[in-house]
Amino acid sequence: MLRTLLVILLLVSSASHANTVLILGDSLSAGYRMNAEQAWPRLLAEQWRQEGRRVEVVNASVSGDTTQGGLQRLPPLLERHQPSLVVLELGGNDGLRGLPPPLIKRNLKALIKLADQAGARVVLTEIRLPPNYGRRYLEQFEGVFSSLARQHELPLLPFFVTPLIGENGMMMDDGIHPSVRAQPLIARQVHEFLTPYLED
């Protein structure tokens, strides 16, 4: 009886220390126009599983989401899942709508603060826009992510779409979203970057 109780306690203790990675993103992470099983977050979770790592990946990404939408959605997600790591992949839709970079930066900063207060480590994802938005706006927009990463000493995940652009079959017809074929490549990029930040 005592031995059984000890085993149960060990299992509960082990579960409480399992890594939970929360991905808060938009269509680039939500599996736009594909099944959830084909999207890179699910493939990332499978890679960790095959390595024997106990990592729960919660993909809370929503196509079309903005930094403002993320601010509304993040608090209940943090309370429910209590992640050890939060990957912020937002800002692209803000930029496509031409929203002021200072506003985008303020919202991202608030998201970082929420995750930090919940005890989660934050990884910020770099976002880039198509070149037709003008050099001045692009510089201001892209500077938001590098600036926040420096100010808050955050890991900055390089924009995972960049290596796919121009590669045959890797992008959808809109030129913005990676295809199903590209998802394993993204998963490998993110896996290599995120794995060192998992808790032991």
C-alpha cells in the first residue's frame, strides 16, 4: 500500500514538472487551410515525443489574430495551461493592416508582461512583411521585434517563413502562408531553436 502511494506521488510530481509550451500565434501557426495534424506545432510535439521528452504543446493560434486579440485571449490560456514556455507569434496581421508599429510594440510588451507574471519564459517570434509595404514602415515594424527581444532579454526565433520563400512548393499561392509540404521544415527549425529552452 505504501509503495503504491509513493509511486502515485512520484507520478504526480513528475507530471507537475512536465514542460507545457503554449504557442500564441496567427495563421502561420494555426495550420491555415490544412488539418491541425499537418501544421508545424503538431509535428513539433511529435518530434519531442519521439525523443522521449515530456512536452505538451498547446497550439492556441487563430488565423487572422492580432496582438490585441492575443491580449484578450492570453490570460485565460495562462490560467488554464500554466505553461513553462510561451511562444509569441503575433504581429503579422497588425502589420498587414498597416497599424502603427508603436501600438504593435505596446501590445507585444503587454503580452510579454502577462506571460512573465504567470511564471512562463517567453520566446518572441520575428515577423517580416512583404516588401510592398515600403521601406520606412518595414524598418519600423521589423525593429519592434529585435527591440523587444533586447529590452526584455528574450530569445528571438528567426522568421521561419524566410527560408521557404522562392523554394518550389513551399508557399501557398498567396505568397504569405507556408504550404503543407513546408510544415515539417518549419517544425525542424523551431525544434532546433526551442529545445534548449525546455525545462529539465
